[in-house]
Amino acid sequence: MRTFDYDVIIAGGGVTGCAIARELSRYALDICLLEREEDVCSGTSKANSAIVHAGFDAAPGSMKAQMNVAGSRLMPDLARELDVPFRQNGSMVLCLSPDDRPALEALYRRGLTNGVEGLSLLTGEEARALEPHLTQAVAGALLASSGGIVCPFELTAALAENARANGAEVRCLEPVEALERRGEGWTVTTGRGALTSRWVVNAAGLAAGRIHGMACPDHLEIIPRRGEYLLLDKSAGSHVTRTIFQLPGRYGKGVLVTPTVHGNLLAGPTAEDIADGADTATTAAGLALVRERAALGVADIPFGAVITSFAGNRAHSSRGDFLLSETAPGFFDAAGIESPGLSAAPAIGRYVAERIASALGAALRPDFDPIRRAIPRPAQMPDRERAALIREDPRYGDIVCRCEQVSEGEILEAIRRGARSLDGVKRRVRAGMGRCQGGFCTPRVLEILARELGISPDEVCKNRPGSKLLTGTMGEADHENH
């Protein structure tokens, strides 16, 4: 007879929580992931630099350094298993004055100490030979061949899908409201009732401090650190081939310029500590700063090709490092996961899962399947393969999003895999992420969501409940006016 509903409950459906769920699903355990929003990847994981850092920046011996380097090494195989876009394009850290050369060399030595492979120091001329758009101010660079770029949306969704395929339960719109120690386990009260579990994992991002306080007597301060970005059209995507950083400062790695795995160019972020973790507004001053700082290292950035701006809030811990430990009996914190959290996620997932599985005496499942297949992308297929897919299901030939060439078949599959909102579809298949930013395809995607979910179009939300785009039909409005 079961005493608890689950062996492990994970609070938080960002990339960290989903990676932990996926790694725990390797074991003979009952797992539940709780996400307070309508979908996974709805917080910090949806608005970041999409960078897989090599691992040269974090302090030697820190959890950030250990998880970053290990996660970076795991990412290529993980991306292949989950069928998500990843490219090891390499990265450069620029010094913009000969006076900064000692700091660059210190960063190089730190990277070696952290175990980063493929590091080399370049002169300004050598750096410009590799990246012709670097400014003449560049006096030297640290080249890290192991740096990469990944799609954070698809990675997070894929981790959740694979965890679910291996028996884990993923429950959205269930915020954790209270925790209470119950014998050898925990009662977890959510917005939908009470659940019981032997272990609880706190991977709640910006809410991690609040959840930590429910289980532990000490205070964990999580400071929202807002970063603003500019996203440029694919016509600008080849302006640089590597991720271009500047020497780190007080607030981290500073403004970068990088290609994305989908062919765009990204510049940012700023770094501003704010009080409200829900405040993801962009500002004129912040975006101007992105332009100014980015141009110090990369010349002639075609900012006229900007298609959108956005901001994301990082969960900065006042402790200065990732918190990865059992901080109360049966309660494991995976908190303060700011940059390089995306890079570290595969290693964090493994680290946490191994420790909890060991504590529970859980055996590995012989039937664990690490493979997840991506949603078919007709626009990226060879002609013959695309034709065969469309013959099998003609909806893959009906283009809904012209900018990104997304078909109705892809949108239907995104809904089947868990999308319940316009943003849920967008993050899985990129409908609305192109040059027109959904200006053309939004009405059709909304219509498909309403049809497939069996709801009225005016009930379809952009993301969380209440974020409706429609308020009613013209007929209803005319009736009310008369």
C-alpha cells in the first residue's frame, strides 16, 4: 500500500526542473513536476541568451563552475537524444584595451583551472581574421571552441516530453502554496489541492526563495535581475559566427552579440536588479545601452533589422553560487540558478537525480528511453521527404506562419504535445517568432487552438489564464450597443 502520492515532487517547470524530472525518470520512481504557469518554459528559461557557456567565467571550485563545465560537455549528446537544435559555434571574449590583457589572461587561466578544453588567446588581428566585423578597438580575445548555442524553448519542452514519456507526470497551473513535513515525507499544497511526496525539489527559479522559506528556517534571498535584449532578423544572422562576449564585469558577462540556432542575431542583455520578478518590461534606456555596448566590440551591427525586443529576469542568489543541496530532510534546493543555468541544466539534472535516487534506494529502470523525436519540420526537409510527409498528412502542406514556414500539421502536433496557448505553440514550433512577429499568423493559430481544445476563440490566451486576445464577437458587441 502506497503511503505517498509520489516519491518526488519537483516545483518548477523551467529548464532546471525539467532536466531534473528527465534524469529522475531513469529510476523506478513516481515523479511529479508542478508548474504554476500554463506551460513549461514560462519563466527565466524562455528569455535568456540561449548560450551554452564553455565554463571559463565561474569561480574555480564553485557549483557554477562544476555544473557549467559538466553541462557543456553533456549538451551535444543530450541535444542529439532529444532532437533539439544545438550548434557548437564557439565563443570569444574581447578585451577592448591593451591594459585589459592581464584580465583576459587571468580568465584564460581560470578556464584551464575549471577544466575547460579548447581555449586559446588571440591578438586583436587574429580575432578579426576569424570575425571580420569586430571593431578596431579589439586588442585581444579569448577563444573557447567548446562554446555553443541552443534553443532553450525546444530543449525545455523536450526534457519535459521525455520525462513524461518515461512515466513522470507534468502538471501545469499548479503553484506550490504551502509545504508541511509529514512523517518521512511532505504534504505539498497547490492551487488544486494537497499532494504528498517523500521528497520535494525546489527548482522554482524566481520563486525559489519563497518555497525554500516554507521548508527551511533560514532565509534564501533571490534577487530578480532583469536583462533586456534586441532580436534581429535572419538577414543579420551571419554578422558574426561565434558568440561575442566582452570581459565580465560586476553584473556578469555583459552585453553579447550572437547568432541563434534559428539564424537570427541576438544582442544583450543588460543587468538591472529589480524588486518585482514579474516585471519584464523593456525600457528605452536599457535597449539604447544594448546598442551602445554591443557596438564597442562588433562594428556595423544592422540594428535597423531589429524585429523585437524582450526582457527576462534571472534568479540571482545573494549567496553568489548555485544552491544544490538537501537543505531540510527530504527537501532539495536547486536554487539561485542564474547564468550559466541553461548550460549547467544537464549536469544539474543528473547531480540532483543521482543524490535523490541514492537516498531513496531507487534502481535504474531497464526500459528508460532517452530518445525523443522533434516535431516534423517540412520547411527543413529535402523535397522528397517533405512530399512524403504531406501525402501522409496534407496539413503539413498548409502553411500558417509565412515568416517561419510553419504548417498546420506542426501546430497540431505542438498542441498534442502540450501547448495550450499561443505562446505554447510559438515556443514549440516558432509560429509568430519571425519577421512579422505573429502579425499574419496569430488569428489562424488562435482559430486552430480553439478548435483543437474545444473552446471558444475568445477563451484562447496568449499565455497564462486571463491573457485573452479577444473580448467577444462583432455580433455580440452590436447586440450590446442596441
